[in-house]
Amino acid sequence: MSAAPDPVVVIGAGLAGLRTADALREQGYTGGLVLVGDEPDPPYDRPPLSKDVLTGRVPVSAADLPIPAGLDARTVLGRAAVRLDRAARTVLLNDGTELRYAGLVVATGAGAAPWPGPRTPGPGVHLLRGRRDAVALRAALLGGGPVLVAGAGFLGCEVASAARSMGLEVTLVARGGTPLESVVGARAGAFMAAVQADAGVDLRTGTAVAALPDRRGRVLLSDGTRVAARTVVLALGARPATAWLRDGGLLLDPKTGALLCDSRGKALDLRGDPVPDIVALGDAAAPPHPCPGPGTPSHLALGHWSGAVDRAAGAAAALLGAPPPREPVVPSFWSDQFGLRLRSVGVPGAADRAEVREHDPVRRRLEVVYLRGGRTVGALTVNRTSRLAGHRREIVRGLPGQEVSTDSGIGVGRQP
């Protein structure tokens, strides 16, 4: 009796991994499927954690992701990948289990950037990445007292919004001149700074946390001031969870650690060639820059929720050797904070000029178009979501053609 063929192994049981596993089934793959997650919890969605879960509008269970009917996958939870052996086509887990694969999906996401200082964070200092982080932070916020949020990116601003909605004093610390400046630029950042001021946030710009709370609960900032805080939230960015791939013969971004891949999601080897049996997507992956041009990096890890969803079908097709989807992938993100709906398409950070099409602080509306060389590469709206479709069409017109690989994927097709 012949042995069963090796399965497709999906490392990462979050949104990206689950969507790719489902896409494999939808595209006709009937072979073995293994879904591996490093957390003991079942698959869940992250965006609600910093919004409705944190404020208590919904329970943490509301973030759970439904398992698609007919997925028929063996799920391995609470175990992390620690090493890839491409020659043997195996992944070693931290409990010593070795999984053989015919195809591999890298969807390990990213972890919260840790505190870079010499002291280990103690009680009252929180990160927010997983569902257990959200439960712990909500409990801390319910305890009352002032809150300091270090980092004014989307996560930091959303946490500040949630804390203010609970009636807490909030200090938001931003390295740049405005919140969200590194993502959407200074003009949109200034709009959000005014919104935060109206909401009662104590915004400290051009500074950073220099030391964790002392015994009196005071946080030292790099400008020499001290801020009292009962709860400190470190929203310092994210790091792709790719340490287990370092000796696997794959190409990692030397700055971010993200796994470089081609436009279809196939991982690149050390020579820069696509690997037929490994695809990557989500926060752990860096596909080609969606709006390439002078001064832009060749690959870009965006870490948006949409990247996990929009690239799943393409990654599954690439692994199976099927044609790519016709619809181009346009990065997008959203954020709900301070009663506003922020929506964006494209890559605002790739622009050399930002053009404000609407700025209405009374009705709290904003529309900014981001251009490079006169071509639209991104757009941001605040409470003007309907306008994004037109901007997306403009961005698509300038996108390069999608690569078509010459290999046939892992060769398992629809029936291994």
C-alpha cells in the first residue's frame, strides 16, 4: 500500500493562513491540509481587538474567525515553527514535531515590536497584538487612571481613541510632528491632531518614551518631561515573524525581516528566484512594491488586513500552478477612531506630492490624493469613503503588469 502524499502545510492560523487554506479548497485542491498556529486560541481577526473589543462593545469571542465549511484541515494550535529544511521539505515545530510538506504557505504574520530599552517592562506596561493582549489591556483600562500610548501610528491612535471613549485621560506620544505622519503625511496628520485635541487627547509630538514608569508611575520622555500614567501601551510597530526562516535558504529583507516574494506570492531564494513550492502573504511577506518608481524599495511589507485577504486566492493559485487572478491587488487599509472612518487605497508613502481635495474640519471630512510624477499612487479619505473607488481606478491604470511564472507550482494540482 503506497504512502499518502505529503500535504500542503500552512504555517500561521490567522486570517492570511485561513483564507489561503480556503482558497486552495475553492480552487480544487483535495489533498491533505495542515494548519499550524503558534497561539492556543482558534483563528481570530485582529482589527476588532484595538476597537470594539478594547472598549467592551463586543466580547473578545466576536473576533473569532469561522472555519469554512469543507475545509477539512488538520489544525495544530499552540505550536510554533522553528526551522525550515527546504531540501527535505520539512518544517520543525517547537515541540519537536517534524511536518513534511508538498507545498508550504508562510502566513506567520508579525509580532509587536518590543521595548528597546534596557529595562524589562513590568506591570502596567502593555503590548497589543493578540487576543490575550487585548483582554489584559481592557482589564487595565477598566482599572482607571491615566493612560500613556507610545507610538502614534494607526494602532496607537486607535488605542488612544478607545481609552478616551472610556473616559480616561490619555497622553499620546508621537516621534513625528503629527500623528500618522509616517503613513499618510503631515497634512493628513495635522487634521488628525486637531481631531485628537478636540477629543481631549494630550498629544506630545517630536518626542518618544525614554524610560519606563518609575516607582511613582511617571514616564520619562526624550524631551526631558515626565508624564504620570497608570497604564502604558507600547505601540512601536511590528516585526515580521520570520526568524524560523533565517537558515532556510530564502531571501529576507535585511531591514524588516519580511520574506521577499514575487508578485504572485512565491517566496524568493537567495538568488532571487521564485521557489515553486513555497508561497507567502500577510504581514510576514514583502511582495514587489505596488507603485514602483525612483526612490522606492523593490519590495514592500505593508502589514494591512487587506493584504491577507486580497492575496490569498493568488497565493493558492501560484502554489497549484493555476493562472493568476485577473483583478490586480491594490493595497488598502481602514481605521475607525474618534468617531471617524479613515479609508485609504494605494501607497501614500510612495508619493512626492500630496494634494488636498477637501478639508472640512466642521463636518470632519478630508480627502487627500497622493501623487508621484503626476500619477496617483494613493488616496486617503475621512468620512468620504464613496470617493475611494475613483481613486482606485486611477491607481490601477498606473500599475505594472502582473508577473506570470513559468513553473507549474508544486505539481499537486487538484488531486495529489
